[in-house]
Amino acid sequence: MAFKCNEPAVPTIKQEDANVRITRWDFAPGAATGWHTHGWPYFVVMLTDAVMKIEAATGAVSEVKWKARDSYQRPAGVEHDVLNASDRPLAFVEIEIKRPEELVQLK
């Protein structure tokens, strides 16, 4: 079940091609993404400090604190809803890798 929120988070696609989609997400206090599933592996880079509540497909809700410039990654198939649980706006950049099999490891 999605979080109840006053307004949705706002996604702005900054770049998209056959390999990657880069989206900036802006959340007012209490805003949420809505329930969604990621079709590709992705990375997130925090632009602001943040307190997020994240509801997983299992129904478990966790609260996570981030600092600006923190980052994390998740695999494809992640189902969740994300809510800004802080009293100030938050923003992050999400980088979805559409063709991960094309990535090459540098040695």
C-alpha cells in the first residue's frame, strides 16, 4: 500500500538514451513517489540531507537518514514507495542502467 501524502514527488528526466535514464527527484515535506517497481538496476546520489521512509513489497517500513552526497545502489525488480519524512524538501538524482550487460569492468 502506498504512503498517504499531500502531494507526489516530482521527477524530472535530465537525460535519457538507450543505455541510461537520469532523473532528478524533488520531494516537498510529506511527498511520496507512489508505489513502483524498478525495471533496471539503479544508483541514487543524494543532493540534500534527507530522512526517508521506505515501504518494501513485504509491507515492512524502514526509516533511513542520508547526508547530501551519500549514494547507494539497488538491483532491478525492487518494489517500494518512498516518502520524505523530514520537515524540509529533499532531492536526489537517480541513475537507471537500462543495459547493464553492456557495462565493462575496468581492471
